[in-house]
Amino acid sequence: MRSPVAPSPEVNMAFRVLKGMVSGAVNEISSAVTGGNKTAASREHVLAVNRDYISQPRLTYKTVSGVNGPLVILDQVKFPKYAEIVHLTLPDGTKRSGQVLEVIGSKAVVQVFEGTSGIDAKKTSCEFTGDILRTPVSEDMLGRVFNGSGKPIDKGPTVLAEDYLDIMGQPINPQCRQPINPQCRIYPEEMIQTGISAIDGMNSIARGQKIPIFSAAGLPHNEIAAQICRQAGLVRKSKDVMDYSDDNFAIVFAAMGVNMETARFFKSDFEENGSMDNVCLFLNLANDPTIERIITPRLALTSAEYLAYQCEKHVLVILTDMSSYAEALREVSAAREEVPGRRGFPGYMYTDLATIYERAGRVEGRNGSITQIPILTMPNDDITHPIPDLTGYITEGQIYVDRQLHNRQIYPPINVLPSLSRLMKSAIGEGMTRKDHSDVSNQLYACYAIGKDVQAMKAVVGEEALTSDDLLYLEFLQKFEKNFISQGAYDNRTVFETLDIGWQLLRIFPKEMLKRIPQSTLAEFYPRLK
């Protein structure tokens, strides 16, 4: 039997040096956290750093052949991989990161998240890491503020990562680390009460739904989103305190291309209402690099998935402004000289938006949920623009903010006719809200639509030519907008108060005109409550 060959002294020395470097790094992390005492947090952080880590040589190149907008083109690269992370070091020592977008033979096209200004083609070195873009996640991210790249900007302590997750999607089971199976999703059924009558009564939102706010420049979509954050909650509290307590609710807010005023508004609103401890903020401001907006919503959603599926929290994700995200996507597409689609946007924008919106929902076996409310501003108030048009195909309805209502000093200026919630039918009714909810909503829709037609006819023929029924619809139209849609920014109405207001408006009409409500429901709710 042959004896094993003893390794050479050089191999032994190299092994000892490598082992000492790894153990030294681990000890350095642990001592920095606890001063030498390995607490549970530091041990978990060390495990997260070393999990899925593969030791391999990193190759550094100084072969930048060109810079085009947010893209850097490198030549003579050995085995570049799609979506691989690249670290760039500028001549002045500044470090930036990017991602491989395209591989053509030995050429690699890299998009730089922090922008390409100041990059010297001859002196910039690029290091290929061999890994995808992962973000550190932790429950300690709540109450913190990060920039669009996920780096803390609130001058707080370093966030100890409990895991490093791929920003394109988070595994549900940490043991097998398999991606989310769409078949494991649970149909959203529990209604979220926002306290806004135009939403709760006419376009009810289910927990785990994705429903955007279609707005335009100058409209109060930020105020509506902040009001939803303040007032959102389940209609009926469960006995399961762990699942439905306020402590188990979190908000992940991602801003893309917003001005400083908008960022300050949301931050101050969260702080004034005492909810900042349950909020994780990602801010990519208007003066930040445009390309950074590509990863900001994915960083936010990865953090939300960790909070929802690992920490079992109910997470509300607000993404504003998705129009800025789509324009950043168009900028990258133009730099790559791709064939443009409608309005110059890339042909794959539908697929790209779906990779963001479809990360909302509930998963079987987990108590947590992700409810998405993206905000987008329609250019020229055009709902047929590619951004709202494609968003409407993917999401489960929309909340339409109307400029005409806003000009008439109605807040919130939500036009219920073009608004829609596709999951409303499964979130309302007996046992969830009230058995008359669906019938009242349908009748209010019908009366409001007829009232709009009568108003248009009145402008042509005059009020004298209208019938007595037409005058009732006009009266309903005015009171519906004044009493039902309009409410204060801090007026938190329960869904039952909203339905009672709806019945007060429907009593303008005689019973015979309420044809969308069954007779049994009319007999129970139509008589005025004493």
C-alpha cells in the first residue's frame, strides 16, 4: 500500500497563511462588534458573511475600451459571466461597482451603478468578482435610511447582516435555498383597511395585492401614500397577536429620482406619527446617478422579502416614482443601442416591470405578506403612455388620481370610475367586511356614472330640460364627491363608517331606483338607523 505524498513546505506555508487570513477576518468582525465577546448577533453576522462563499482568484483588468453613458466596455476579458459584479477603481482611488449586462466573446459590457463620470479608459482597473449582486439584510434595517445602492446614509451604526441575498429574488426555505415557487402562493383574501372611503368602499385592497397609484405631476399622490401608511390595518383583528399586532407591521419605502422635498416629506411624516422604527427607507434622489435607480427597487423588495418570509412581518412596499425607473431603463437601452419600442422605451420593459411587481403576495406556510403600492406619474396625464399601460397589465388594478377633482379642492382626488381593484371580490363580504359591501359598491358606481352622464347632458340642454330622476342623480353626484370621496388627510374612517355614508347617499333615491341591491338587503339597511 502506497503512502500518501507529503505536501511540499511551500504548499504548507501557503495553506497556513490562507487559514490565518480567514480566521483573522472572522476574529476582526467579531471583535469589532462585541469587543471580543461573540454575541448571537455577531455569530449570525459571521455565518452570513461566510455562507455560500467560494474562494477563487479574482482577475483585474485595465482594458477599458470605451465609455458610453452609464456603460463601460472592456476588451480581452477571460470568461466573463452575465450579471457578474465588477469593482472599478478610478485613478484617484474612488471605488465603484457595476454589473455585467452583456457578453460578446471576450468583450464585456458593464453598467456602473454610481455613474461613469471621471472614468479614465487607460488608468481605471476593473476587478471581476465572480459573484452576483447580493445585499445584506437584517431586521435591524428597520428605522434606518439607505441610499439607492443600499449603503447607510443616516450616520448610524453599521447594520450587521443576518444574510446576504440575491437582489433578483429571495429563497423562501433557508435550508434548501430554493427560489419562490409560484404554486406556493396563497390567494390574497384579507382586506386592508386604509381609512380612505374611495379605496375601502369602492376599490378594496387585499393583503398581498399589488395596486399602483396612477398620478401626475402636481397631484397629491405622496400625501395619499403617506395616509395609507398611517392608517393601514386589517378590518377585523385576529386573536393571533403575533400575526396581526402593530409590532408585526413594517414599511419599506423606495424613492427613485425624487427631489429632496419629497424624501423629507415621507421621512418627517413617518417620524411625526411614531412609525419610523418600523420603516426602512431607500432614497435615490434626483441628483443621484440615474443608473442607480435600476437596483433601488430590487434592493427594497429583497429587504421586504426577508422581513416578510423570514421575520414573518406584514410589509407594505411603496415604490415612487416608477416613471423615473422606466426612464433609467430607457437610458441603459439607448446606450446599448437596442431597437427602441414605443416612445423610445425598450421592448422588454413589460418583462422588466413584471420582475418587480410580481414580487408581491403571500406564500403558503408563512405568516408574512408583501403588499405593493407603486406610484407612477403619467406624462401629460396620459393613461395610454407605455409606463401606466404596461403597469396596468401586470398589477391587480389601479388607483386613479384625477386632476379635475384636485382643481376643485377635493382631497383625496381619487376618481373611482377609472379606478379598479381586481381582488376586491375576494376581500369583502360577510365574515370579512359586511354582507352589503358588494351591493352598495355596485350601486354607488352605477349612480355616480349616471350622474356624470346627466352632468354632461345638463351642459348641453340646460337644467330646465332635466327630469326629476335626473335631478336626483345630480344631487347624488354633488353629495358623493363632497361627503364620500372628500375627507381629511387625518380622517381615518372604518369600512363600516364608509358603508353607512354610502347608505346615506343612496337614500336620496326611492327604493325602486336602487336596482342593483337585492330586496332583502334593502329591507335590512335602507330604513334610516335610529
